[in-house]
Amino acid sequence: MTTYQTRRGAYTYGQAVGILLLDAKAPFIPGDVANATSYDYPVIYKTVEGLSTSVCLNGAPEFHEKLAAAAKELAREGVKGISSDCGFMLQFQEAVAEAVDIPVCMSSLLQLPFIARSLDPSQPIGVITADSTNLDEGFLTRGGIKLPPNPLIIRGMQDEPEFKTAVLEEKGTLDSDLITAETVACAEKLLAEYPTMGAILLECSMLPPYAKAVQDAVGLPVYDFISAIDYLSAGMRPRAYTGGY
Amino acid sequence: MPVYKTRPAAEAYGYCVGILLLDYQVPFVPGDVGNADTYDYPVLFKVVEGATYPRVFVGDPELEPAVIEAAQALEAQGVKAISSDCGFFLNYQDVIAKAVNIPVCASSLLQVPFVASFLGKSKSIGVITADSSALSNHMIAKIGLDNDRKLVIKGMQEKPCFDKQIMKEGDELVTEDIERETVEVALEMQRENPDLGAILLECSMLPPYSKAVQEATDLPVYDFITMIDYFQRGTHQKAYDTPRHYY
């Protein structure tokens, strides 16, 4: 017999990951971090009011406490891990990890040292981000990331017309065919310039829908926000093995 | 129209991850790295000739050519990433990564810094290994964990069933025995380290017991399979084919 206790503050149970969201309005399509069908397990979302995309990308230390409080609320509801829908939330990784007792992966960028370890140090890693004007090695270091020896080539989507208007300017519609073409072109250019590139990391939470197209085009390992969240959740959802031997 | 090229060294196609195996014979139960039914995708195994575990534990440099040859043979067969069935293959991680053009995750221990990055600064990370006496300072340095993160290591080598059935290559493996011993070690680790934030199982024969360890400790538990799944994922991106109106 297994006895379960009421979790005070919880209205539902079984939520695997709690995801803190930017205060942003755009269509979050299947594959997006903020689309619930992107996962093989249930997730629960919580918007951080006032934390717009541009505020987050430009750095928002005044939001540390608000993020920590939101994460605590998600933890009280019983989630087993905390994540977010913006790689730039790396700036809140420490504040949130200190606030809760469950594992926290606020940013896709936390994968960088792990990805680098699987490659030879001479192989460049391409990072495709929403906004390369705000993402540099200093930002990664301040966020607690130990820079790998591999060259990091950071490219942004901020000047791509559909990505810019749909994601950064929130025009209210999103054409996924156009963003596929824009993301694939960015990746192909990266590979053309750095033929020994070992892997590509998609920073932005709105890019995982295009990860497969990027991989099909360049034939490299491609990591994204969903691969980080899947890994985070794997530690709290160990499998029962029933196969043969 | 896609055009596919023959891969001259390939006997068959579609293998996702290639796994280097110790020269070692015990029953690999479901959940073990050396059990093909552990995975949701096809894997290709290759025994590294002469790779007995005492040699891999110390990183015998004379074994390097055989390790590289086996890894390159797997790559030539078309696998998209390479792993192994012993965390002590960490000793060969760098030479394999240099020798092939696909991602290499030869050791479960590579996950330690990644998992640590999920935890608050005051939390420690625990490693349960087959043999803690063999996990040298040299190897611990290779893990690449920040110096200010507390690392706790415990071995299974003094547990009688693990010693008899696994270390001494017994003919029989009783999963209830190994599960009980692994949970004992994990609970002892948690008792001694109230700041423990996550557990990593180093040994490729321990993933069958991750679930029991997680349930007993209520901590996140990572193992060889969580790592192999991760690299499979990165080398095999999925289509989100949910109907368009699910947005």
C-alpha cells in the first residue's frame, strides 16, 4: 500500500516540469518550448509579468526576486524541475537554483560545456540565437558557464525578416515555412564558413520546431531548448525497464 | 528526391548510437547499457578486444589503438554518436573524440558538471561508481567539475552481491540483490550528506536500478542511459508532427 500526502498549494498533480515564461505574445507552435505538445510528459507554465523579450535580452537584474518567487510557486505545485522559455534567462539561473530544492535549467545555453565535451576541442560549435547583439562570451561567463576550449560561433536571427517581425516584434502571426528557411540558411552559412563545425545549438525557445530541418540540411548534431528540458526531466522520471535479455 | 550513398563498411543501416563494450561477460539485464532492448532506438555494439575492466579502470595506454579502431569501425558503419559500457572509458574520451567526426560520450561521468549546473551552489553531487578505489584523482580532474562544487563518491565494490555477481563476473545476476545494494549505498550517501542535490550512477550496469534509487531518495538520478538518450536526441532531431491546430 502506498500512502500519498496532499501537497498544500497544489490543485493538480503529475506535472513534470514547471516552465517560467516571458511576458510575450506570439503563436507558440508545436516544438516551441511554450507549446505543451512538445513534450512526452506534462508541463505547467507560469508567465513572469513585465518580463518582456526585450527586457530579458537586455538584462534585467531587477527581476531576480520575481523569478525566484515564481519558481517557488511552481515547486509548491509539485513540479520536479524548473525551466524557462528564453535562453537569456541564463541570467536568472543562480537566483532560481538557490530558491528551490529541485533541479533548474533556465537556459538552453547550459548545454554548451556538455556538448563541447563530446567533441574534439578544435571543432567549432555554432550557436544560433534570437539576438546576437546581446549574446557574447561575457554573458555566458557571467551566467556561470565555464567556456569550453572549442571556438564558439554565435549568429543571431534578429535581422531575419520573418523571425524579427513574428518573434521579436510580436506582429501576431508566424509563418513557420519562412522561419524554417531563415534558420536553415543561417546554419548552412555557419557550416560553409566553418567546415569542421561539430555541432549547432539553437538558443531560442522558438527555434526547436526547425531543429530537424537544420539537421537535415547540415548533417550535424543539433541541440535545442527541448533537448535540455528532456534531459532535466529524465533525472526525475527514471524508466522502468521491461525488455528482454 | 533524396539520393543515398553506399557506406562501404556498413553491413546494415539505421543504427543510431555505437557502443564500445568491455571484454567482459555477465548477464546484461534490461536497462543495462549492454542490453539492446534498453533503448527506444537501434544501437550497434562492438567489443574492444583486450579491454578487460582492470585495464580500462587504469586507462592502460596500450589499449588506445584498439579503442580507436573500434570507434572508427562503428563510425564507418554509420552510427551517429559513440558511447561505451563503462564510465572508466573516461580515460579514452579525448582520444576517441579526436579520432572520429561524430559526438563521443564514452563515460557517464561527463554528465557530472552538466547536472551540477542545475543545482544551487550549496548542494553536493553524488557519484555511485562500481569501484570508488579505482576512481583516481587524475580521473576526477578529467570530469571537469568546478573546484567549489562538493563531489561525493561512493563505490559498490564492498557490497557482496555486486562484488560476486558483477566485479567477479559471476554467471548469474539477481536484480533484486543489486537493486537492494544500490539503494543502500544511495541512502547512506544521502544520510551522510544532507546537502545532496543529485545522484549520478557511473556504472553501466546500474541504470536498471535508477528508478528505485530515485524513489528511495526523491533526488534526481542520472545514469548512462540518460546520457546516451541525450546524444541520440541531438543526432536524431524529431519532427513535431502534432496537427497544426494544436497551438
